[in-house]
Amino acid sequence: MKKIMYLIRGAKQESYSGFKHRILSLADDIVLRQHPEKLKVVLTENKPPAISIIPFKKKKLASISVVCHGETIMDEIDAIEGFAGSFDVTEALPVAYVKNWEDGNASPGICLLTLFNKKKSIDYKTFIDRWHNSHTPLSLKLHPLWNYNRNVVDGMGKNNTESWDGIVEEHCKTKAELLNPFKFFGTPYHIIPNMIAVYRDTKSFLDYGSIEPYLAMEYHIKS
């Protein structure tokens, strides 16, 4: 089986509720007509906080993750308004929740969805090594994550308008654990050195200026 992630962007004039309805309706339709093994949606539902330690992007974005037996359904999705690209990925779950809620319901907590590219001054092998063997364990050590979905991009669709090297979903059990810096980065005594450590580590392997972090919710449509 293979995993494909599709990125769709909301129109400027589109409401968050309208965008959510459009994406979830599309996902339901794919499940009914294409019968993938699994399908999950992560999307922006509301504007992020005006002030936050995480520089959330304010645009609307959805990621539709499809697990299938080799067939692709890109031709059905790439005509959708806002289609940004399809990405063949290799998924890893360094830490994972146990799903005990029904498909179609919002997953508990909150998600930090991040798109990024390799730092231009390093080679690909170094990028993967620093991401997997330095940044991942640091994130799990410092942040209260109960699910970490790491996706390495292996290939991209021919109709893509965007290219990315990595797509990550980091889940916290509550909004406060993500939005409160003293919960996300640590106690007052540790918060500054922890933030510096994350910043330095991130800059060592990512093209820092092009990172796109989004405040999002997750929906398993078929698990």
C-alpha cells in the first residue's frame, strides 16, 4: 500500500466553515466512490490566534491523506479549486495515539500541520539525518505530543503547483498544550533555552524562511 497526501488551499473569499464543508464533502465522496483503505483530513477550521509563539499562517489549508493499493485518484482531486499538489510520502509515527473515537468525528485535541523544504546549503542525506535523528527526538522530549505523524516526500504529482520535502502533523491533547508557550516549551525556568534549542535545531536542516505552520483539526473519514 502507498500513502498519498493532497494539499488544497482555500480561496481568500471563502469562509472557514465553507472551506471545511467543501473539503469534508470531497473526502466523503472519495471514500464512497473510490474505496481507499484509509482516508484522513487535516484542515484549518478557524483563524489562528492573533498573537502566538508559533508563527501560524492565516490562510486556509487542507491535507487529505489517502492510503491505497497503488492506484492514484489525483485526477479526481487536481481539478478541485485550490489544488496545490499531490505527494507520495513515507510515513513514520515516532509516537502515536490509540484511536478510540468514531470515524467522521474530530480527533481530540489540536494539530500543528507544518510544510517545509530542505535547507539549501545541505545535501538530502544530511537533511533526513538531522530531521529524523536530531529534531524528532528533541520535539518528543520538549513538547507534549501524543501523536507525531512524520511524512517524507518521495515523489510529487505532475500537476503540482507547489513542492515540499516534508509534511508533519504534531498533535497535542488540548489547545493549551500547543498555544500556551509554558506548556509547549516548558516551565518558566526552561522555556528560553528550550526555545533556543528548537530554533537552532530547526534552522540546521530546514529552509527556515519558507516553513508554513498551520493550526488545524483532524478527521479520520475512514480508518
